[in-house]
Amino acid sequence: MLNERFDLLSLQEAMDILGVSRATIDRWRKDKKLPHIKIGKEIWVDKHKLQAWVHLHSHAQEQERVPKKAPSVRIITVGYQSGAALVWSTLVIKKLGLFEDELGRMAPSVNFKVNWVDAPNGMELVEELIGGNIHFASIGDYPMIASRALSRILPRFKPLFLAFDGKTRNGGGISLVVPAGSAIQRTEELSGASIATVGNSSASYRLQEWSSAYGLESAPVVHRTMGDCLQGIMQGNVAASVLWEPYLSWVQSIGAGVPVFSEGVGGDYLTGLMADGNWVQGNEEVVIAYLKAHLRAHDFIRGEPARAAAIISEASGFPAAIVAGVLSQIRWDASLYERDLETLQRLGEDQAGQLPLAVKPGRNGEEFPYGTHYLQAAVQALKLPILPDSPLSGEWSRDMIY
């Protein structure tokens, strides 16, 4: 017979083999191209073609059941301090999505995810940087110098300074504060008194400087956060606290504390952006993208101070009026001046006996590691005035600010 001679199956036989209904096999004929032959009113299925069709579609179904891999995510982690005014540019970068925007421009096909780590002090960010847990850290000048010292006992850690953040002149931004109503009016009167500070910070460095200059012989009360130092003033638990902005302005605005000014003591207060040089070498485009965001944040703070104050107030929890006043006192400038190098050099020399195996910048040919070319690339990409290879000379410029 025809079906026996040509190895054909009737439609019913095919249905029985496949275990499906007539409606299903008709749908497969139409939608999935089930091979069949129509002779008159009869429908036949080639046995060998049916086997091949079943094998093909069984394999396709298995592939459909295998879950598709999600696109790989490239994670970049940024460490910042919402409680330190001179590194508030990070809050602007985060809120406005400036870093994500630059990453998208740099590599539209890459799925980036930015994690943000808010730390109570700069040394904790240095520790996270050493551990490889964060990629960028916004810190004060003392943690900068400490990271350089730590690299001498941790050879795999290569701290690289990328750009400055906020700067204040001649001791501005940090001050000794006594409780309102205190009889103390001069720094030397604090000798032997309890003074609170954040350990291993720019504040603790200034306290050492004041102690040396005025013969203060008391051991400091060391806290982890600046908030604890503020509480010491408000509760009267200490004779004085070393406060940085915005705590310095805040305590005055609520009438809880009074600064004790120290004439002739205190250099510029500098903050900046650090990364591990080993990581930077393999991620140069990401570094430039962050520096572009950094420069854009500076421009935003300088150009739209009211909007910047509102953003930072919401992100940090400090009153907008306090934030606005503090922002106006800070120079938002990423560039490197000879003046800044001298400040870092003096800081390193002053701390040579305090830090483990500290290296004095500029001694024996070893200068503070500064990634000048990355900032230059970011400046060029944003079409800003070109930065030279060497530090800018003279005083901080009033016109050319990055």
C-alpha cells in the first residue's frame, strides 16, 4: 500500500505516537511546520521527517527552559563622608547621577552599577581602599598622608591622589570649640583639660599642632565620629572639641559652642580624591569618568549654590541655611598648586614621628603620588582651560578654578 511503500503514517497514527489531539497536531502543522503530505483528502506524515522534527523541537524547548544569563554588571564603589563639608561634592555627584551619566557616555553597552559607602571618617575609607572594598575615597589631608605612610608597610597598596576637593585657607574649616558659657577664652587655657577629637583624622592632626604650639599636655578624648565630639560640647562632657565643618557652624548657630581662635597656628585645610594605583591602571577610563563628574560637581556648587545647598541639606541632614553658609567659605577646586604641595609636605614632616614608617614628601626623590594626567584628561574632555603638567604656581587663582 502507499503508506507502507513510502514509510508514511496516517494523521491518527502520528497523533497516537506523539500523544496529542487533532487540534494540537493541526496547530503544529500550521505554526511549527510539522512536515506532512496531503493526497486528496488524506493527510500523511513521513516517519523519518517526523522523527527529525521531534528531535529538533525537543532540543529547542530544552534551550528555552535553560535560564538566560543576566547581563554582567560592573560594580564601582565610591566612599564618601556626608558629615564632612569639604568633600560634599560627592553628595552632588550622587544626587544628580553625574558619575552614572559619564559612565554611560564612556561605555553605553556596559551595565554599570555604582555603590555608595558613607563613612564616619576618612581613615575608615582608607582601610576600605586598602581592602579593595571601594574604588574611590573622598578624604581629608591627614588620611592622605596616612595612606602614603601605610603603603610603606603594605607593598601591594599603591595610593594615588587624583584631585583636590574642597579647600579652606589658614586653618579655616576646623577649630577648637568650647561650650557656650565656658570661662576659657584662649587656647593655652585648655592645658590639662579634656579635648575631644576624631582619631587619626585631619581634626586630630590640628589638635596635635595646637598642643605643640600652646603646650597643651592633656590626652585627647578620641571618638569615631564628629557627631560624638559635638555631643561632648552640648552635654558638657569635655572642656573642648575639635570640630570641622559643618559641625563648626552648626554648634555656633544653635548657641551651644564658641570657637577658640589660635593665632599663627593652622595651615590650609585640604581634602581630595584617592584611589589604589593598582586598580587605576586597569580602569583608566572609569577614573577619567569620575573626575569629569567631580569637576562638574564643583562647577555646579560654584554656579548654583542655592540648588547645591538644597541637595546637600537633603542628603546630609544639616539645615539648608547652615549648608549654604559653609559652601560659600570653601574653595571648590580640583587643581594642584605649589601652595598645596607645600601644605602636604609640611603635614607629612610634622607627622613623621606619628605615622608608621612615614615618608616625608619630596625626600629622597619620593613625592606624594599624584595622578596629574587623569585630571588633565578629564579637563580636556570637558573643554576646560588646559592644566599644565606641573603644579600651578603662586596663590590660588580667583579666575581659573576647576
